[in-house]
Amino acid sequence: SQTIHQWPATLVQPVGSPLSLECTVEGTSNPNLYWYRQAAGRGLQLLFYSVGIGQISSEVPQNLSASRPQDRQFILSSKKLLLSDSGFYLCAWNAESGANVLTFGAGSRLTVL
Amino acid sequence: AQSVSQHNHHVILSEAASLELGCNYSYGGTVNLFWYVQYPGQHLQLLLKYFSGDPLVKGIKGFEAEFIKSKFSFNLRKPSVQWSDTAEYFCAGSGGSYIPTFGRGTSLIVHP
């Protein structure tokens, strides 16, 4: 069966420090991978998605970047965090073929101080 | 632009009350619609989905939703809520690009 892992679960970082959140999927190949940010009262905002290795689409211009170095690995990064980057980040995947039900990870809560 | 909107952001009900959460979408052509639920401390998970066929779809835990094309709506319903239905509910949609777009979410609190 397919599983999705996200880490770290919680992170407290100072302003200006770098960020790396990692997501891996097991039990499938060629998944579509997504990074969402969940903010209270604002729903889920799509940040990045990827349909293959090295292919990243950005939905919202911001202080973050994403990379997909391997088929089932998706990384969310920042070189210098801002206070406004605080939030709950969710990784998700769905099948390449378009049966597009998303499966979500447990999320990573980032607090920038 | 393709979007999904949810009208009720906070809903408070007593057990056994009926529930209807509104969702409207703005997609042309083929549309796939979803309701996801996030129980306290748990992963976001699929509640039900509509791809095609019968516009009344049934999901887990007694939830159902009706796709009304003429109204661009996909409202979520449950005839009698339980305390365990306390959660955040998200409507989502995708068109030809298959990239799901989510509404702002509705926080449901059910009092025992």
C-alpha cells in the first residue's frame, strides 16, 4: 500500500534561517506531488506541484522553493525564512493517470520567530 | 480563474441536527469535485468525491453531497450529526488540469 511521510512534524526557526521540509511517498511510482500551506480561515493554498523528477510548477510567488531530486521525494526549502512563512505545510500526492484524489501527509508545523 | 468557494466558515450545531455545508465552483467543462475532512489531530482525508454519473454521491460516516450543475454547487449534507463529526471540512475541485483547488474550509463544532 502507498504511504506518505513528512518531516519534521514541527519546527521552530529564527527569521533569516534556512528551511528544508521533506516528503517521501512509498508504494507508487511517478506520483504527482504537491506542497500546500494551510492557514486558519484561508483553506489550503497550493504552493508547488510536480509531475516528474526535476519538474516543478510554482503557483504562488514567494520566499519558498521546491525540488524533486527523486521520483518519490519532494522538498520544500527557503534560504531565508520570514515571519510570514509560519504555517502548516502539507505534502500530498495523487496518481499520475489523473485519478486525482489526493492523499495527504501528516503535515509540518513551522513557526518562525 | 478556476476556484472553489465555501460559504460557511464556522458552523456550530447540536447533536442530531442536520448539516448542510455550501460549496460552489467556477470551472468550465469537465469538473471533479471532492469533500475532504480533517478531524482534530488527524490527516486530511477524503470524505467523498464526484467524477461523473449519479450526481448524488455518498461518502463515509453517513455524509452525502449533491452535484447540481445548473447551480455550480456541490453541497455536503448529513441528516443527523454526531459529536465525532467535529472537524474542518474542505471542498475541492479540479478541471482538465487535474490540479485540485481548495475552498477556505468550514470549521464544524458539534455540541453533545
